[in-house]
Amino acid sequence: MIASFDLDQYLNRIQYAGGRSVSLETLSALHACHPAAIPFENLDPLLGRPVRLDVDSLQRKLVADGRGGYCYEHNLLFAEALKALGFIVTGLAARVAWNVPEGARRPRSHMLLRVEINGVSHIADVGFGGLTLTAPLRLEAGVEQTTPHETFRLIREGREFVQEARVREAWTALYRFTEDEQDVSDYEVANWYTSTHPESIFRRALMAARATREARYALLDGRLTIHNRNGATEQRVLRNGSELKMTLMDIFGIRPPDSADLDTVLERLTREPAARQSVNP
């Protein structure tokens, strides 16, 4: 049993061997390494297994056991690592706007972080699935900011910031958030709904994502999409549960959980896909 957060074990998991100063350089390097090494995935909700947010469970699952997770797991773990290094970190919450009809407002179901460096606020988010940030953003409205992958910007609307990404030369809203600090108890409530409600997409479809230096990889049920950094996009339809399981292991680096139902669920998803929408929290 893991007694407390182990920074060295986490840094080894994300293959980070750089400096440990409280600086934008360190934050940026960590932010690139995390989503390349630890995938976004929702196998536990899909299998009806609980998603636990305490530090020991997060480190055991995402670090020691070679698994991934979704936004709460990723960003709570990332926050622990940043705090252990001396960063000032605040948890925030967002309403997802990606693939949401215009005018509709979703609940605050996504987690992100505000990180202070020398009095300057930055947004960090390593858990937004297929379009997760691969670099922090200055918390500054109206400025285009490049990352190792897409270009992002923040738009101010009253008390809210709207995070947008430039996708195929068009600006796409991903989510909207305020700077209201959230407690772990707030995330626990949202996590319970997200992981257990029968209408939650995380209970009905398999999603996985990973962002490396070469490409973004996104999986939705039995369809794998690869967005290469050179602009080319590939799609593959996985033929059966065995091929889907191998993709989770080889492409996303996921060590599958020990579950008697896993093979049955994966086979079903290649035959009767539950959803066809972009991967997002």
C-alpha cells in the first residue's frame, strides 16, 4: 500500500529527468511529458468499477499499475506533483462546450488547474482527452498561444474564460471556467455522477487519448484516429475485441485492469459502438 505521494515514482512514470525549479520551464516540460506517458481512459466507469480520487489510489492506478484515467484523476495527480515541487496550485472547474449545442450549458464536470509562477497565473490541464493541453497557457484573454500541438486562446465573457483551440483553421470552444476555487469534495460529487450515472458517456462508450511528440491518438469504441503533427490524419476501424485490447496496450500504453468482464465488453464495443462523438471529458 502506498503511504504517501511519491514524487520520484511519478517523475519516473512520465519519463521526466529535468530540473525541479518552480519555473515556467519546469511546468512546461512536465506538462508535455504527462499526457505523452499517462493516457486518458475510462475503463473503470465502463466496467462499473469505482473511480477513487484519494492520492494513494491515484498514484497506485496511474503510476504503479500502468493505467490512465479521466480529468479528475489526471489533474489531481498532476497537482500533487506540482505541489511537491513547490508550485502554488488551485483547482478549478469548467463547463464543457465541445460538441455541445449552441446556447446549452453543461454542468461543471471538468477539472483544470491554475498555477502561479512569480505572480503570473497559468492554466494547466492534462486531462481533457483528445484535445488536452500539452503546454500551460497564461491566464490572459485574447492572446493566441502556441503549444507543441494546437494553438489555443482564452476569451473573456463576464466572469468566465472560454478556452478555444484552432482546429482545421477554425476556433473551437472546448470549455468555459471561472477562477472560483474548488475543493476535492466538489470533485468527488461530480466524479460520482460522471462515473455512475447511466446516461454518462463514460458509462456507455470507451474513450482513450494520448498526445506524443509525433501525434495525437484518440480512440472511441472501435475507431482509432491518429492526428499526425505533419497535418495528416489516419483512421482505423478495429475488427474485434482482441484487436481493441492490443491497441489499448500498444498505442496507449495501458496495462488492462484485471476484470472478468473486460474481454466481453471490448468485443461488444467493436460490434455495437455506443457512441460516435469526439473524445472529451
